[in-house]
Amino acid sequence: MNSLFKFRFFIASLLLFGLNLSCAQPGNSPLPQGVPPADTPANGVYFIENDPVQLENGLAEMEAAPGSASKIRIVLLGEALYSYLNDDTEKDAVIFLTYQGGGSGTFFYLAVALHENGGFKGKNSIWLGDRIGLPIARVQNGLITVKYLDRSYDEPMATAPSLEQTRYFIVDDSGLQEIITAADEAVIQGWLTIGHEVRSFLPCNKTDELWLTGNSPALDTIISAHGKSIAGLPPYTPVFAILSGSRIASPEAGFGADYKESFSPSRLIRIWPQGNCRGDFILLDSPLPGAAISSPLKIQGQARGTWFFEGDFPVILFNSQAEKIAESYATAKGEWMTENFVEFEGIISFESSLSGQQGTLILKKDNPTGLAQFDDELKIPVHFK
């Protein structure tokens, strides 16, 4: 069954089961009048092809047609994934929905519910596929990555899905949006630095910075967004960003010639000032990256329980010469024997003679085994007042 036939079959099925596609538009439809935010994502209102669907305990069931014995069933698949999807301080929810209309198809959707006014408000959903492998979602710095198994275009539906798919999504003012990339492009997260002689991007888990090419259509947007993000901060302050684009060879002349490799960005997906390269394990509320700090420095945030040992983990401060100038501990403010996020707090004191210099704050995963494969750390650039 080719992709066009699959799509036509999908649309025909929705029409048969009474969903009105004639007014479908990208983004969100308004919530039905009088519907308050739900207490949990399992009781939220979501949109499938712009039609609202009310879940109750993770299930919506309706007649496929008036008087029909066939039922449409929309089911919340598994548990919601809670994380930060927008700029507020409340955790939102990422969910998968399955749609079954009485035939052989099982359609999978990705949906989100934002935490608003004390509850959860569902947004638009995006179709993933028919009878695909069980999808898995990960959220890091507001970027939703979904992986699942599907079939190639020329494989029949009877074939077990075996082709790995990776898709990216964000939430913006218009709702849940998919990040579409070209075949030779990648979505990368890391530290963006812009200055008079610097235009670089350091991807997470890499040691070599990439030069951002000057002929990219997205470069002006990136430079402008970086400037707005560091307003009031010293020049060359790194900002955490998510970009899509392609790696290319560095130029033979100019400032970019000093870099081993370049990156041609096609899109600025998001500037995330509170983001970091270990955002799925530890989140720092204060200080934020690039902040001007003074002693004593109060450190606050959230980390998964696996980051702690006996309720603590080390915090280390380095100067611009990578010399250790202070060390302390952050302590869990709740039960840390969990894989969920736990609030932490700590204080680190240091000499005040570093004014005007740059530094690095490192929050290390406590590793009582001493084995290198269990090490982990979060590095945050700071400035000394």
C-alpha cells in the first residue's frame, strides 16, 4: 500500500466515522464553551483533525454513525510524559492517542496538554501513522522527539513495522508544530555564541565548535535572537539554542577558517535561555546560563533522583582559566529515591576578586561507584559581578 493510498484511506475512514474535516486548519481550534481545564491529561479535551474530543479517564467512545453498532474509540496510550514545553514554570503533558473506528486501522496521534489556570488544556494533535510500532517520546529543552517503527512506502500493512522513524515537535503560540527537516539535515541543541569575530555553535556532547556560515537564510534571525537574549549581559555570552541544518566544510578564508567544520542552519527552532545539554536529567532555575553571579551564590533547580546520592550532589565553580575556586553540595528538598524530578538547593561561596571575569558552574552527578561510565555533569557559563 503506497503512501498516497494510506493517506486516502485515512481520510476516508475519518469521514466515514463522522469527523468533520471540511474546516480543518493547522493549529488549534477554540475549546468548546464552558469547558474548564482538566484536572489530569486523562480527562482533557484534545483535537483530532480540529474536532474536539473529550476524554474521561483516558477514553472517548462514540457511535460511528447514528444508530450504528460500530464504535469510535479514542484512547490515551500509556502514561503522560510531564515536562516544560513553553516559557512558564508549570510542567505540561505529552501524550499519545490511538483512534480506532471499528475497522482494521489503529491510528496513532501525538498530542499535548498545557498547564493553564490550574489544570490541563489540550491542543491540536498530529498524526503519526497507522498500526505503527509503539511510539516513545522524549522532551529536552522544550523539544519533543518521537521515535517509532513504521513501514516503507511499498510495504503492505500486513508487514510488521521495522523502519525507524524520528520526528521533532515544539509547542508555540499556535499549538503543537512539527519540525520538518530535509533529508541531509539534523536537529541539534547546544550553545550559541555571537560576537564581532565569533559566530559559533557548540553542539551538546561535542568538544569542537561549529562556525555558522554567512550565507544561511536563517542566520540573520539567529543573530537577532541571540542579541535579544543577552540584553544586559556581557558580549559573547553563550545562549542555549536548538537549530536545524547541515554540517558543511569550513571556509578557506576569514574567521570561519579556524574551525574544523561549519554548520549551515536552515531554521532557528528555539532560543531557550534556561536550557542546557542535560535538560532531561537536571534543570537549573538559578543561576541561569550567562548570569552575573556574586558570593554567596544560591543554586536552585530540579534533578532526577538518580542524580543524587544520599540526597546530595557536588557543585563546583571554575574561573576562566579552568581552575577550581570553590566547591559545595546541593541537597534534595524532598524524597530523592525516585527517577522523577526532585527540587534541590545549595549555596557556594567564593572570593570576590574575580569581578568582570567569566566562569563555569558545574553540577556533577554524584557517583559513589567511581566508575567513569556512570559520570555525568551539567556545565553552565556564568560571569562574576
